[in-house]
Amino acid sequence: MPFVFIPFFLSLLVNFGCQSHEQRVFEPSPKRELRGVWIATVDNIDWPRRGDYDPASQQQHFRAILDVHQTTGLNAVFVQVRDAADAYYARGTEPWSEWLTGQQGRAPEPFYDPLEFMIQEAHGRGLEFHAWLNLNRAVFKGATSIAPDHISRSRPEWMLSYDGMKLFNMGLPEVRQYITDVVVGIVRNYDVDGIHFDDYFYPYQVPGQVLHDERTFRAYGAGFTKIEDWRRHNVDLLIQQISEGIRTEKRYVKFGISPFGIWKNRSQRDPDGSETRGGQTSYYHLYADTRRWVQEGWVDYIAPQVYFHNGHKLAPYQPLVNWWLANCPKRHLYIGQGAYRVGSADSGWQNLSELPGQVRFNRHNPGVGGTIFFSSKSLTNNLGGFQDTLRADLYRLPALVPPMLWKDSIAPNPPRRLSAIPDKQIVSLNWESPQLAADGGTAQYYVVYRFEAGREENLENSANILAIRRQNEPMFTDEKVRSGIRYVYIVTAFDRLHNESSALARVEVGVE
């Protein structure tokens, strides 16, 4: 279906009247900032509710979740649509998830396509929708049902058993092709803005457990003397293959990964590692060379899970973020932040200013492009009052998703024939959609800026954003004007990848 990006921000209107001297003075927030949240479906963490198999109830619940995040000021959701070689969507080959319908392989009744529904609801609120898939898991630990046609039954030779789970054997070329085909199928069949993987590649190591893929190593490990290097190579091949598949199918779809926060520890005599000590790492334990994926440009963004507070003895927050800043020069860096830990038993999280402080630290480093919070219910439940802090302070002003110039650097043309008609205490704005850009792109949404005549017309200050309008609504009524003031309105167009047009659509009007 065609993409319709429909922005939000509290009835599409932001009032920036003068604050009284008694009101708090807030730090400015960036105009460009990803504000995301993970909505986990595995084991019914966030959605749907455990035991709720009624489609109407599921839909109502999902709408309510999005409404909360919209009001909070988020601009992207990362929704888990593949938990364990299963599906929350109809147009695919894997069976329906047991956490959706109570039994793996059972379709929703009455029928609906959750992924199509969720994308429409997200876009209808101006939220980017990233389809989040688990990559390595075939059978979840404690799974209560496995469909007869599940891949673990039809292809048992593709499976590795580990810690009560069945995992895909990524050393097999046909496994890597199968996973790539699943991803490309979603990109082909659904209007997603991005494909997203979490931190599971090879499994987190469990004492007493051994991953038995020696036979596969003997068959496919030519050129490698160490099985560990071969495993990393397998994951590299898969990431590169998926990246190419997405780009070939739909170039505008983003590809991102949220790995475990630590790539390597410098304390392990590795000078390239971060100032962290001990514990498992992506490189040595999950066999995921996450830094390389950024450097090679195989991913469009990386969102390391830095779920640590600043006083953490082994992995303090700020030094770890600084390491990622130094090692992510070519692609977007977002920080995965552990909202679920606010107020937990760990003394570092008892301080309710810890997480807001982390957001402010990110903003003081231009290389950090935003935040993704885990998980949704931590915000919707207002854990530790953090959602209140976002609404009243950190996300008080709107933010636009950062552009990805390596995917699309051509801005849309500006809107045409902008007019402003004053009528007592309102000003009615109207404009026409722009002509097609050189690459055929057009406006997916519009941003309306307002200034008092004679003052600096700074489009980079988010406090000057008056409204964000949907693609098919080229109009706005400003009801927050004052008599005797002349106003300047500027309307710019944004394309799907958030490139902004020039500010040629400008009009000045006085209010009597």
C-alpha cells in the first residue's frame, strides 16, 4: 500500500507562548532526534496481554499503547513481529505465534493481519514503524506449542539445542538464506520503515552448556583454524546478505541492530575495546562483530543496549557511550536505554534522575542521534515517573527523525502557493503539494514554523515549530495569535527519509 506519514504532537499543535518568570526554564531539545521504544511480544511482555486472544481487544490495547507514546512525544516504535521462527503477520511462511492466539499456527479469529494493522496505526500517529525480529531462536525455552509445520520440525537438521532452546545453526548456508528470505518477504509485503534485530546471534553462554556445531565447522569451516572466528564469519555473512536483500527490495527501508552494549573489554588486553571490565561481550561470546557492521556500512543504524547506570563498577554508562561515539563514524548511533531498570534494587537505579541524566548526556554529544527505550510498559506504566519527565521536560518540544543521507540525500521541493488569511484571532494557512523532486520524491509531511516579524527565523530551533501536518492535509489554522502582531509563517516539506525542503514557502501577515 502507499506510504502515508501522518505526524502527531498533541492534535498537531504546539503552543509556544511566553513563560512566566515563575515557570521553569528548560534546556532546548534538538530538532532532530530519534525517540523510540521497543514493544516486545515474546512471552507477552508488552503486547498483547497474556491470555487475550480477541482481535478487537488486542487492537484496542495496541491503539492505547500508541496513544500514550504519541502523547509522550515519541516518533518511532520497534515492534517485535517474529519471536521464535513464528509470525505476527499473515503474508509469510512461518506459523502464527502462540503469544498472539494461544496456540502456534492458529490464525486470529475473527481474522486480521496484526502487522498491517500496527503499521497503519503507527503511521496514522506519525510514528516510524520498525519490524523487530529475533534472528537466532527457533523454539523458545518453555514454549507450550509447536506447530506441525514449524521449521524446527520440517528442518530438524538446521537446529542446535542449547539451554532448553532450539536455535538456528548459522553455519549452514541454507539457514542464512532462509532467514534472509523471511526478512525480505516482510519488506516486500509490508510498508515497514525499518527492519530491526536485537542482540541474539549465537546464544549468551550458560555455564555447563556446550554449543555442538563442530560437525558444521568441519563441513564449512575451510580457511578457519578457530571455530570462534568461523562463527563470527557466519554472522557477518548473514548481516551482509540481509542488508543487500533489503536494499535491493526497497532502498528506503532502514536496517538496524541493537546489540549488547559491550563489543569488547579493554581490560581483556584488547586496546580497541571499551573501558569496561568483565562479563560477556558481543565479539567474544555472541560472535557478533557489531563494530565491523557499522564500519562496513552493512547497517544504517546501531542501537547498543547500554542498560547500565553511571556508577556501574564494570560498565559505567558514559564511558561506554563515549566508546560507541568513537567507533560509529559512518552510520547513525542511537542508544538503547533501560527504562525498565528505573527504581530497581540496584542502588544506581534508585536515583530517579539517572535516566533523565543519561538522555541529557546523549544530547550533549552530537554523534548520538537519539534513544530507544526498553520496554513499552516501562513508559506506559510511568515507572519512576520517567514518562512524566519526558512529557514535561525532555520531550516537551517535538523532534523529527534524523535523515540518512547515504540512503537519500535529495530533498523534496518546497510547498507551493502558501497563503495566510487572518480573521480576528485566527490565521488560516493553506498551501499546495510540491512538484516532484529530481528523484521523484514528494512531501510525506509538512512542518509549519512561526516567527514574529523582524525576529530571527531559525528553523533549527524546535521551539519555532508550530505544527506538523500530514501529507493529505495541506492546511493549518493558527488559533494562538495576538492582536497587533505581524507573524511570519514558513512551511517546509519532508520526504519519507526526513529530508527537508528549502524555506521558500514563506508568508507574512498581520493580526488586528
